[in-house]
Amino acid sequence: MNRFSFESASADIVGEATQIIDEIVEYIKSNDIFQVDVIGYTDTVGDNASNEKLSLLRAKKIADLLKAKGVDEKIISLEYYGEANQIVKTADEVSNKENRRVEVTIK
């Protein structure tokens, strides 16, 4: 599994995503891959509805980067869970960079 982090309340990726995307794409193209799950999450800052939308935007951003590098969109599955499934359990309205993420799982 690969993980991308994001700025708070944003779909802007933290750090260098290009190298990770390139590694994922190379692996997909070199192997018989039938599914790539792209799953978006948020921290607990903001209301649930906004966080669901933001987690979808984050997942779409990573999926778009994969498609731009030649990954067939037919094998990409988008999921988004807002503030569910936290890595670090926090109370409401707590900004946590580990929870602001997109996970990519290759099957």
C-alpha cells in the first residue's frame, strides 16, 4: 500500500508525489494488475458532509495522476470515507496530518 498526505482542508498533496506515482505506475505496467484501489480520507476538522466531499476530491486527484501516466481508468476503483478509519484516533475538530491521506492498494 502507498500513502499520500494532504494539506489541511485541501486536496493539495504534501511532499513529492511524482516519484511515488511513477513507482506505482511502473509496478502496474510491469505486472498483471487487475485493480487499483484509491481511497480518500480526512481528519476530523470540518463537518462530515464536507469531509466526505474532500476525501473524494483527494482520491480523484491521485486517480487523475495515475491516469495521466497511462494507467487504464477501468482498473481504478475510487472510494472515500471522510473522517472514518482514522490512523490516529482524535476528537472532532482536531487537525492530524496522518489522517489526511489517500491510500493506494494494488491487486
